Amino acid sequence: MTSRGINKPAGGAPGAVKRAMVFDFDGTVTDVDVFDSLFLQFADPAWLEAHAAYHKDECDLEEAYRKMIPHFRGGAEEVLAFLENRIGLREGFQELLDHLLLENVRVMIVSNGFDFYIHYLLDSWGIDRKRLEIICHRARISRGRFLPSFRRHASLKHAHCLIGKAEIIEQLKASGHSVAFCGDGYSDTPAARVADLVFARGHLARFCRAEKIAFHYLDNFVSVLRRLRREWR
């Protein structure tokens, strides 16, 4: 499945400053990487070989997924129980979301993760999914198997980011938005090069330091909101 990226939102007031906030999900909105946590719990350790190869640039993300996913063995009920008990929302996200929507900021989750756990977790935290745009891959658990459907961006330029985070940010900027991005992982690195304002942690923070890309460290979303109040006055 390919995607052309973003849909056009309803128009705002003429001349109004257009802003967008793009979030990675796994390890950014959540306190840990959801996909990795699921596979550490429910997959044969052999999945880690493809995981390591991807981070060494020996394969692209889709190839890595196709090599990792066959090692998964987990029933739907136990997977959902694991999500409920082991995955947390990073501090301050709900408050930040409320602020962004009040300020008419376009809010997007753009993730190389999968809809079944993104939707489940947002619902369990009481976050109304209709208030934000979610672009991610699809998957379901059936008879103990993880069955994915990938959403490759139609204009993908960075093979280690299948969903096209950088391409989506470039589309937003081309439509006149100032774009802030929050991320943590390897697939977030192209997005950090093109966003106007970057909040990073983990691998992405190390990458930004090495590449001399300006960023603010993402400890929690309380500090992100504090920074945005200064940057977007």
C-alpha cells in the first residue's frame, strides 16, 4: 500500500500563521518503544538480527520488518493486556495536545508503528483520536501471528523511514506551515533535517548532536509546551 501523505485540512483565517506539530509515536508519545517491547516479549530472539541490520544500514525498514515479523508469536488478548500494563503515555502529552488544538495547530502522529496498538493505547488513555491525524502502518493479530500492511509514502526518498516523515513535513512546509517535530529513533532522522523546530531524545538526539542540527531535548511534554510558548508566541 502506498500513501500520498497528508490530506488538506479545512482552511483557516486568511493571513493566519499556519503551524503544525508532528509526533513520532513509539518511544516519543509513549515512554518506551512499543514495537520493540512487543517483540522482546512475544518473539523469538532471532528477530533482533534484522533489527540490528536495519540500524547498521544493511537493509531498509520494510525489509527489516518482513524479516522480524515472522518470529512473532502472541495471542491478541495477551498482547492487549501487555499494552495495558506495560506501555505508558509520556508526561504532559494530553496537556500539550489540548494547548495545540486550542491554538489551532495542526496535530499529527506520523509513525512507522502499527494502528492496532496506537489506536488501542490512545483510546485507553482517553485521547480522542478524532482530534488529531494519524498516519501509520496497519496490522492485526490473528492466530498468534502479527499480520502487517505497510503504508509506504508515494514519494519516499529515505528508505529507513517507510511512512515518509520527512516527506510529510516537506508537504506541510510547502503548504505554508511552520512545523515542529518530536522524535526519538533512527527512522526520525530525515525528519529532523527538514523540520523548523526539533524536539529529540534517544538516538535522534545523538544524531542531531553529531550532525549539528539544532534541537531541544525531549525529556517530557511539559518542557516541550514550555518551549513552544516561547517559540510560537
